[in-house]
Amino acid sequence: MCLAVPARIIELDDNDNAVVDAMGNRWRCKTTLLADVKLGELVLVHAGFAITKVDEEEAKQTWQLIAELDDFKDTPNKISG
């Protein structure tokens, strides 16, 4: 399964290179697909590329879901399948 993750652009250069942050995790991505992206904006990142901008509320909701999945992973009596 592929997942696009919302992340905030915390570094940006003139060559379409960015460093993004999502929930304290940072990684590099390309902003080639977004012509007018700016430092501090939230974007969806998939396969190393920022693919679209997202608003703050949408990003927070997604981060909350990711946190809930992480909490579920640590539940001792879960039943799956």
C-alpha cells in the first residue's frame, strides 16, 4: 500500500529540493511538481515528491490517524485478520 503523508516544508532551495517535517520526522523531497510552493507550507509527500498542498486541518487529521495506528500497533490484545 502506498501512502502520501502531509508534511511541512522547513527548508527549501532554488533547485526544487526541500526538507519536510511530519510529526517530528524529517526527510528530503522534491518540489518539482508544485510551481509555487513556499517555506512553511503543508504538502502531501509521496515517493519523495511533494504532490499537492494541503491545509492545516487536513494535515492534523491525518497525523492524528497515523498516531492512532501507531498506538494500535502497541495494543497487546489486538485481533487482526
